Amino acid sequence: MLTKDLLKYSVTRQRRIFPRFLDTHNKQLLAVAQELIDIYTTGNGLSMEELGEMTHPVVTAYRSPVVAKGLNKLLLNRCRFKESEEALPDLRMRVFSITNTLLKEPGFDQLSVFRDELAKRCDSDAETLSQQLYSDLPIRQPLISLKPIEAEMLLHRYNTAQVQGLLIRAASMDLEIDEPDVGLRREILRFLRFFRLLATIRKTGTSRVSITIDGPMSLLQNSQKYGFQMACFFPAVCALSNWQLTASIKISQRPARLELDHTTGLKTHFTRISGYRPDSFSHFADNFEQLDSPWRIRKNPPLLDLGQQEIIVPDFTFKHPDQGVVHLEMFHRWHAAALNRRLKTVSQNRKKKQIPLLIGVDRFLSKDKATKSVLDGSPWFQEHGVLFNDFPTVKSILKGLKSFL
């Protein structure tokens, strides 16, 4: 996504913020995008430094260099560079040590003579040693491949990245979706979980859902990481047929309101929406299925209705052949407020066990004094709760599931 210096937007006196989207059919813009794409497509083997020298004239020649720089950055993000496999830190220490020795010896008044002797003692030649010494720096690593993209799609990607760059600085985000495709609607809600975003989700109609996400700027810790997760989630929204987004963005120490909807023409760059699952979720599911246990993970976990039109999206749903279904919801280091709300909800139903919900809490979050006090005072968590580091282990979850038997 785009960094703050590459964002282009305007803020009105009424504190409305408007991203300056590109015309994806503009011939001049398409030509610039294609020229940059061609450089990277044919640049295999060139270093980032060399590619920068080739793209610089294209970037500076366009009437808005900031836009061209943004397009160039998005292409760089699609590049894969070869990392050095050599033990270069050890080589550099050896060179520095030999250099220190040579500087104390006479007869090296000329730089070329000094370089040749240094290379000789390193069992190399001056030119090879010079190229090898810092070849592990990012700017020196050779390009291996570019993930293909067409010029028009690159312009669409730029427009989406503008919004993502703003959402990193969001204090909150409200989303209204009206999606008749039930499967897609469910997948979008699961994307919230995959990006570790906890939201208040309410069903407001047959196909309408209201989503409120607390943003990173309202948190004292991990705000940048949480904002990054929120920005990563946004392209999934663009796959919907009808949506409205309102967010409070902290710009120049003062909040501004961002309002967008499906009429903006923003397109998702996600190649898969339906059936998408991050590696961490897939690895957990694979490892759990290998356990000698009657519990099985349901491939299509249902949404869980908490009553009063509030819905949650479980991270996993487990089924026992005799004991029924148990859901797992994980709370990470920035989910303190949501954890408190959830514990209150389940505690109200503790005797009836109407909500078979296993609650997982990141140990980082549990170290907070206020949160620790809440966990210690929650009979539900003491009975049906597990702690984890970043992501639960299958054995800890299996132990938690047994608490429902």
C-alpha cells in the first residue's frame, strides 16, 4: 500500500476527506503505467538500484511525480528479489580487519594499489570484492520476477491503495453492506477474523449487515499493526455489489471523515474471496485433523447469533459426534474492549450454556492488569478459556473443548 508521503487527498473546511482517485481510462496515465511495467518485466537480473535508475526518468517526466512514484512503489511491492546466500557479514569483518592491518603498513599511497593488495589477501580481485562486499543490501539484490499486472489494473490498485493508506490512520470504521449473495456475505465477515479484526456485527435486513470496527488510533498499543490489518481488509469490501463505508481519519492531528461506497468504482485485487483462508488457519486445521480425537473442524462454520441482532464470526467451529458443536473465538492483543463485552454476554448464559463458545486470549493481552483482573474474575473463562502466544496450539484447544463435555 502507499505510504503517507505518496497519498493524494484533499480535506474540506467541513473536515471531509476526499482521496484523489486516478482516471483508470486516462491514456497518458495508462502509458506511464505500461512503461513502468515494461521496465520491471524485462528487468530480471537487475538490482533495485539499477531499476531505480531506469524508472527515474519515467517518474520525473510525468506531470505529477507523486502519482508516478506511487505506481512505481506498487510495482516494487510485486517484485521478488534474490537474497544473498553468502556469509557476507563474516566477509566484511575480515575485510575490515585486513584493512586495519594494511593502513599501518607502508607502500600503499595509491588507492588502486591498496585495493589490489586487499583483494589479494581476501583471495579475490578488486572488482569482484567490490561487487560482493555489500551485495546483500536490498538495493543490490537482483530481480527474480514480477507478479504480472496490466496497466489499467495497476491504476485500480493505486486507487485502492490510496484508501488503505488513509485507513491505517482510522480511529473507527463503520461499514454497511447489502449483499444478496449469502456465500459472499459470509466470506466477507470471515475476512474480519482472518485479519484479526473484531467488530460489532448486526443484521439489519434480509441481506443487510452493519459492521462497526474500532480503529487503531483509539488504542495505546499496536496501533500501526492494527491499522495495517484494517487496511488489508478493505480490498475484500470492494468485491461486494453494494457497500457504504464511513471512517474517522486522524490527519494533521485533527480527525476528518472519509465516506465511500460502491459507486466509486474501486476494484478488489484479491484473486480469491470465496474459500480464502490464511496459512495460519490452514496449518492449524491440518494439524488438528491429525489428532486422535473425536472432534472435527467444520469446513463451513456458521455465523453465531448472540441475540438482539448481534452476530459473531467464530474463528473455528468444532463438532463432536455425541456432544454437539463448540465455537472458538480468539482475542488478540488489541481486543481488550471486545473481550470484556464477550465475557459479559457468555456469563449471562453460563448456566444454560446457550452459547457454546470457547474463548482464546493472547498472553500479551492477559498481562494487562485490567484484563487479567477481568479474566481472573470470569467463571466462564476459568472453565472455558485458553491462553495462547499469537496463535493457539491444537493441544490447548483440544483441552478447552473437553471442558464442554
